[in-house]
Amino acid sequence: MKAIRRFSVRPVLPEALRPLSELARNLRWSWHPETRELFQAVDPEGWRAAGCDPVRLLGSVSADRLAELANDRRFLRRLTSAADELRDYLTGPRWYQEQQRQHPTGTAATPPVPASPVPAQHDPALSGPALPGPVTPGPAAAAAVDGALPQAIAYFSPEFGITAALPQYSGGLGILAGDHLKSASDLGVPLIGVGLLYRHGYFRQSLSREGWQQEHYPVLDPNELPLTLLREPEGHPVRVVLALPGGRSLYAHIWQASVGRVPLLLLDSDVAENAPRERDITDRLYGGGSEHRLLQEMLLGIGGVRAVRAYCARAGHPAPEVFHTNEGHAGFLGLERIREHITAGADFDAALESVRAGTVFTTHTPVPAGIDRFDRELIARHLGDGGELPGLPVERVLALGMETYPGGEPGLFNMAVMGLRLAQRANGVSTLHGQVSREMFAGLWPGFDAAEVPITSITNGVHAPTWVAPEVLRLGTRQIGAGRAEDALIVGGTQRWDAVAGVADADLWELRKTLRERLVTEVRERLAASWRQRGAGSAELGWIDGVLDPDVLTIGFARRVPAYKRLTLMLQDRDRLLELLLHPERPVQIVVAGKAHPADDGGKRLVQELVRFADDPRVRHRLVFLPDYGMAMAQRLYPGCDVWLNNPLRPLEACGTSGMKAALNGCLNLSVRDGWWDEWYDPDFGWAIPTADAPPALGGQATPGADQQRRDELEATALYDLLSERVAPHFYERGASGLPDRWIGMVRRTLTVLGPKVLAGRMVREYVERLYAPAAHAHRATSGTAARELALWKARVRAAWPGVAVDHVKAELEPCSQPLTPGATSPGGPACPPNVVTSAEAEAEADGESATVELGAALTLRVRVTLGGLEPGDVEVQAVAGRVDAADRISGARTMPLKPVGGPSLEGHWLYEGPLTLDRTGSYGYTVRVLPCHPLLASPAELGLLAAPTESTGEEAGVLMR
């Protein structure tokens, strides 16, 4: 019979065992081996049955066992030690506090400046509202930080993958967010995480007898999860309220998870005050229709800010100075913060500047289809009069999400576009993805080439203590000691990882064999469970005992199943795949896992196609599909594989971190050069699958109109060739010692070279130094009167900009003083070229014609501009120079500021001049431009305004050398 009501009955722990509750409620246990081992000792069988979840474990331990443990002196010593260690972890100084101590008034690090081609003429009609962000450093980015690091940062994400015991994630975005929080905790970064509590989480996956994906949504009871309800001092739950159309309200409670030192606040709409429709808003991750998703994102953004305010007030936590939006889902947080400023007396424009200054936006998608877009009328109904944020002008709100670029949909509200407009700093999640993002969003900054779009990149990383197998950690501890091993995993640094070079080849190979054997056991158990779910009886499953061989080269492939990740690329030529799987001397075996979105029938068909192939009796001992891919499975899968396979359509993988997790365990990568592998690939520790088609802007060889099937065939053939000719021979080849020397060498280089790079600790430190610290400084500098003055200045500049123009450009050769070699600069004045420039060449140059000029020649540029009523302090006039292509587009550009000479002429023109040394050989060109300039701008492109020479005025600003 079915229960009519459900209770969570918690055990009453004996006094001596009370610290177990504290340890279970802080999710640090999920990445702290000693604490996990302590809980396992409570009840080894119960620990496994509870899915390695301490809260569930303690709810199932018998009173007799608890009494026995309360009198076990050895166990109590371990318990006291673990509790003391957690207390030290939570309260002691860590990397962040050390930075505060060493650099109380340090300098904000500035991101590298991408090469800047010469922008085209700015079209004011296309600019729309300002669309700022920070790639090229402006004065604010380089300013000294007052008090240096932020007091607190709020980090918003629609999903968080902390542990399998708190299933609030679907894939890479959530796992990345969880790793961000855990690494922030390890480093002592004062982060507050903000998300939603989904009562059904993401779905559990099983397979039908025919191999079709089936979804299951178990109900999650927060009282049975490692969560605590945030309460008022009087005891009743803290409540967040949002106004909905028609006079309705949306209520939410706030659950807190303790992720080490980091509080994670999860909003829950399943509360009694809500009507059934509102109770279901936080039912499922990425479920429901458009309005359902909009209400989820309003609760995450608007409600999330209110939850942060409530938590800080009750916990005494410093208020965040920086708000970080992990993808566009939480973008409404900026609107709530604007409302706060308006309530305090600011106008909309000043509030916008204050909010932008302290906001960081991270984009994770390289394709427009991956961005949430809502009907403008739906937004207006929910955020206009009678809805939420009634004090904000709805026209201004709608303008923030308007797709003003060519090809944009005027009737849609774009969450990523709003995210960029509400954040002064933005980034992609790998070097290649930063480039793709600049190209994808370039239309928001008309007049600027893609390379100057103010979106930088910070490459993702993974939380090593979560993903490194215990056996790997023990080997490192034995080599360098527990303290240094912990530092290597948390903080990183090449020197800490170089110690792997001292591990004996035999020990490394034995480690790899152990991890592979453990994976084989895990796969057989999971495969048997899957077949029983598919309806098979025990008598049918005897073959599973022979699935996988612990001595065979093992390849892993596990991820979500959108089409671009190409789950079935390996099936392109099934005969060749069969040859690889069944090779008599060098066989391979493949373990595959992945979930398709419940609404993606195309993805489900890919899963079914692969499952049906894996069911073939000829290959089922060599190729396995495991359903219900999640964190618990991944923690066994990554370490146990010898090779991690990734074959997305380049450049559609923003970063992809599964290969990073595998690499931390000595697994080698075999991947298309996309995402992180594009920047860190090296043949010393992995293989790159050649791509048959890549956009020219991304450095590939384009084949316009190439057939997708043909591309898949070509890349699959390249994959088969790599496996048969390079990967398998390396694995099976034995040296004089009887070991695969070349393979072990690649494993060693993977650990020593890739290890420090792929750490989430490195990633979080970059966020702190390159984005959080400058954003905190900008937040402090852009408040109150300063925000109002900045808003007025921007309005004045925008109004005057149609009158800003470059009227005339003159270039004159300067006398030289000393020789110059390529790439050098002359400190003592214009340099001497090896040969004297002839008078004819000088005249040609003066007339603006293409001329041959010797390396080291120096020019003085004189530029006459009209400022349209602005002052020289409002602008910067720059020379932009570099090599040019056949279309005279500048690449590898460098910019040089020009200085005003004297005052304005009677006609209102201003004269600027400055030197330009020709320090590169080959085709070379220059131009000039005028940009807005203000100390509080993070980037010269922030306002999307630029004035450059027209054809008539720029006759002398042309190609100098051919």
C-alpha cells in the first residue's frame, strides 16, 4: 500500500557521537577522504547501501551500533580528529586570506589584450544601449585596488553539482559550478552560492528492452538531504516573495547547504502558501514551457538577490561586492539590484552604472541556440505594472535584452544579451570559446572588430580532490607528503606536480592497472543492474562476468547527448570499429555513458543506436553503454580509463572538462582540438583528431557548404587511424623492462604538465585576480555621486558622438638616430633604417600612397579631429598599426595614444600627434580612431562608440609597406 504521508525520522546520536552530525551536514566530506573513511567505518555495508551519503547512513544505523561506537575509544579518537580538522578548515586562514595579508592595497591584475584589427566606421544607428565588458584594459582595470580583494562574492547558477547525494545538476555547467564553489572554499574565497532546489532534480535514466531512454523523477525530500532551512530568530522559515501578474504571489523558502566554507542558498517554491502552479516552479531542472522557465529564472535572479540579503542579515556575513552570473539564467539579478538602488534614491541610469560595475557575466555556450530567449510580451507582462519590479520602466528593461544586432529577432528578449549589458566584465570558458564568443556577440559592438569585443576568457578547471582517485592521492602522498599533496591538488603550481617525475615506472603502471581493474568490476555491476531493469533474468546474464578485460586498452566516452557531441561518431564505419574491438593482439574496449534531454528525441535515437550496437553478442564484451551517468559513476569511470575520447563538432564545445578529470588520474586524451584541448594539446601527452571543417575565423581550413555526413566520415576515419596506428601500438608496446615505456612516459607528462593547468584552484585564482578584484574596485569607485556623474557623462558622450569625426591624417618621416633590428624599439628617438629612404619614397609616403619603407623608419602622425562639443579629456585618439592582409585589414595590431597639441582651431578642430615606429617587416599599415575615455570604463569598447577615417579623410592613413 502507498503511504498517505511521509516523515523524516532522524536518529538521536549519543553525546559522544554528536560531531558526526556536524561532519555529515558539511559537504566537505564529499572531497575529504578521511571523513568518508570515518563514515564508512560506522557501517561498511550501510555506507554502500546509502550511496555513500552520510545523512542517509546516519538515518539507517541501528541504536545498538551507535551505542557500540559511542564506547569505541579508537573510533572516538578518529571522530575527534576529523571534527577538529574540519573546524580548522572552516576558520583558519587560506590562500585568499594570505593574499589579503600580503597585498592589503595591491594592484588589480589586467587580462591580456587580444590582437585588435582595425575597426570599421561606427554606425550610431546600430549601437543601441551601451554594451560594455572588459577585454582591453581601460584606466579602471589598471587602477590600484583600494582594499584589494572583495569582501564577498555572490555566485549564481541554475545548477550545482556538489555530490551525488545532492542531485541538483544535469551536466557540465552544474559540475563546473560545484567545482567553483569547492575550490573557492579550499582557497578561502568568501563566496556565496545561489541556486534553486529542484524537488525532482534532473531525471534518472534507464533503458527499455529495445534500448530507448526512459526518464524517472524521484521525489527529493529536503529533510533527507544535507540541507538546513534558513529560519528567522523566532523559528519560522525565512520567506522570499515575488509578485506575479493578476495579483498572485510566488513564495519560496531558502535551504542552505554548507560546501566547506561556502554557503549555498537554494530557493524552494514547494511551500504551503503557494497555489499548485507556483509550487511546481522548482519541480525539475530545465523542465516545463517558456513561462515556467521564465518564472524559474525570475526566482533564481530576483529571488536569489533577496535570499542573499536575508542570509547576510541573519548570519552576519559581509554583503557581496561582486555578483557573478554563471550563464544568462540568473540575469534578472541585475534588475533586482537596480531596483534596490532606485529604492535608495538613484535614477535608473545611475543605478545601472552601479550594478554593472560590480557584475561579472560568464557565457558557456558557443551557439546562439543554446541561449534562453523569451517573448518580449511575456517579459513585459511579468516585469511591468502589476508584476514584479514595478518601479522599473518596462521599456528600459526590454531594451536590455533586445537583439539590436543584424539578424536579431526584435520580438525576443535574449538573456545572454541582457547579461552582457548588465555586466562590466564578461568571459568565455576557454581561449577558443572566448574567440567564438567575441565573434558571436560582435554585432552588439558595431564598428569594432571581433577581436576587440570586450569578452575575455578564463579556461575552466576541475576540483582535483573531488575527481582524483584515492589510489592516485595515496601515491602522491607517499611521494611528497600529505601537506604538499593537498597543496598540489588545491593551489597547483608546476613545482608541486614535478614530484611525479620521481615515481617509478613500475609504480605508475601498477596504479593504472589497479584503476582499470576497479572500473571493470564497477562496469559489470552496473551493467547487470541495467539489464535487470530491462527485464532480463539472472539466467540470461552469465556473459556479463566476461565483460571487459582488465588488461585491455580501455577508452571512455561520457557526456550529455546533444547532436554536436557526436555520441555515435565511432559507429560511422562499423567494420573498422569491429576490427579495433576484436583485434587479436591489440584490442580496445570502450565504456560509454550519457543522457539525452527528455525532450530531445534525436538524442534518444543516438543513445538507442549505440545501445543496440553494444547489445550485439559479438562486441558486448568490448563495448558497454552504462545508463544513468552521474557524479558517482564518473568518479570511477575517469580514473579507470586509459584514454578519454572527445569528438565534438569544432568549435561547438565551449570547454569540456571531462578530459581534465581523466587527465588528473593519468588518463590520456584523444580529442578534437576544441575547448580546453585546443590550447593545451601536446603530442607528448595525447592525440588530436584532425577536423575536416572549421570556420576560417577560428584558424581551420574551411570547406564552404561541406556536407555534414562527409565531415563525420572523414573525422571518424581519422579517429580509427589514430587508434589503430598510434594509440593501441603505444599501449601494447613493451620495452626492455617489460613495461610500456612510451605510454608510461605520456602518463607522467600528463600529470606533471597538464595537472597544474586543469585545476579549478587555478581557475578560481584567475577569477579573483582578473575579474573579482577589478570588479570590487569598480563597485567601490562607481557608487552614489560617482555613478550619477558617470551616467551623465555617458549620456553627454552618446549625444555628441554623431559630431565626432577624423578630418585629416598626415604622416611625415622623421630623421633617424640609431639602427633598429626587427621587433626592437628605439629608446633614444626615431631609429635609423639600414638604408636611407629616398626623397621620392618620402614624397610617395607623404601623399598617402603605398610605399616601400625600410624597417626602423619612424613617422610622426598628425591627426585633425572634430570632437562635436566634447573635450580632449572625454576621448582618446589612437594610432592602430600592424600587418595587413590583401584587403588591408590589420592583424596583430598595437595601439599608440596620440596627444593633443594646443587648443581648438577657430573651426573647432583639434590637432593630435605622436610617433609611429615601423618595427615589423612585410605588409604593414596603420589607421587612427577616436574612442570615448573615462577613468571608470573597463574597456575602450565599453560604449560601443568609435570614429575612424572615411575614404576621403583617410587617404593618407593607408598601407605603408608591401
